[in-house]
Amino acid sequence: MNCEHVKNHDNLEDILNDVPEFLIKEDWEWLVKEKFLCKEFKKMSKTNEENRALKTMNQHSGRRPVRQIALDLEEKLGRPPTVAELVFKTYKEGDMIKDDAANERHAKILEIMESNPDFTALEVVEAILGEQKRGHVICFGGGLRPKDLKSSTSTKDATDANLEAQLRRSDEEKEALHQSVIELKGTVSEQAEEMATMKAEMKKLQEMFASSQNRQH
């Protein structure tokens, strides 16, 4: 959030106007002024960037089984992944598919899903690779047979379910962030009150000391 909505701008006005969609404007203004632009936060952010730059080891040690990728995606999405999602996740390098054959197949899958939104996952696979009679279904790894996909949701249903899940997560995240900002405001307010109290006490001590000095003279 700091990189995308703060560092990409040169002045405060542009930063304040670039409100993330999951925050309300009042909370964003407070975060910018009290957190992102304060010296302590900038120093910490710079340190984190330097530490990340030192990491040179790739943490991926090989491609996982497709079946495991499908299970991980299902857990993340809250529903079985579409064929396109699974193929992209399996073959992507960074944010894109670099293998020409895999990229061509992924594009074909997207084309079929777009023109046939009511197709099940099995129907999408069979439209490209032919009828899947026995054994495992190509694209879904071992252990998943054709009959397991015959009653699976269509691309349209899966997309609708995914959008609903994303909206719920977005609302929940927005509310959680709002509550966090409220708590931060409360903490800052308490610290300000404590500081004001300390200043008042210091002033009293200074006045008492000055009065004592005057009496001695």
C-alpha cells in the first residue's frame, strides 16, 4: 500500500487523493500523515527494502504436483479452481506463462470458457483434449477422474461465486482496517494526553523551582 499509493506520487495532495478502494478517505489521510510520512516509518521502510535486496536465493525448489496445486487453489478460493486458473497457476513464471505451448493452451481455454460460460471444467478440458474416458483428467493431476468433474460447477457459476467471495473478503478487510485505524487513533490520542500531562507537570516544577530561587534571593 505504501509503495503503490504513496511512493508513486511526488506531492502530498496527490497521495491524499489516491485513496485505496478498501479504505475511507478520512482513515487514509490519517495513515498518510501520521504513519507513512513520519520519519520513523520512512526509516523502517528503507531498511526493509535493503534487507529484501540481499535475498538472492529462490525459495521455490521445483514444480509441485498439479493435484496439490489444485487443492491449494481450492483452499484459497473457497471453491474448485477453473481450468484456466489451474493451468495458469501450474505453468506461470512470475506473473505470466513463458512456455509458448502452455500459453497457447491457456489462451484457448480462456476462449472456450468465454464463449461457453455454462461449460463444466470437464467439458472445457474435453473441448481441447478430447473425451476423457478413464484414469485421471488431464490438467487436474492424478486422483481426479472424469466422473468427479461431470457435476462440477460451470465457469459462470464459479466466476460468480468467486466474485461474491472477493466482495465479502473486501468488505471484511475494509472493516478490519477501519477498526485498526480507530485503535491507532486512540493510541495516538492517549499518547498526546500523556505528553500534555507531562508538559504540565514539568511546567509546574519549573515554576516551583523559579519561585524557590526568587525566595532565596
